[in-house]
Amino acid sequence: MSTYDQLRHFADSWMLIAMFLFFAGVCIRAYLPRMREAHAEAASVVFRNEEPVDAASPAADHPERQEP
């Protein structure tokens, strides 16, 4: 039996099972209740350094304009 045949047999059997178990583990971990806080933080990371803009100010639409 050649090396190619041995590797193909391994990939068709045990590696397929290992990859499926890894995929299932990642999917299960993503939906665990204890991960909710980490997901909420990751979703809001893009807004972390934003400053609120006063909507009544005319400079809100055009930041380059300054009020006199």
C-alpha cells in the first residue's frame, strides 16, 4: 500500500470525523449562554470611541462647518 493510499484512507475516515467534531464544537460553543456577553461586546466594539452628536446643531450635518 502506497503512502498516498494510506493518507487517503486516513483522511476519508478519521480526519473527516475529527473535522466534523471540531465544527460541531465551534457551533455549540457559539450558542452557549455564557458567550452572550462576549458576543455583545464584540458587536459594539466599532462604537466604542464614538462621541454622540447633537442633532439640533447645524454642524451635525457638516462637521467641517463651525458655528460662529
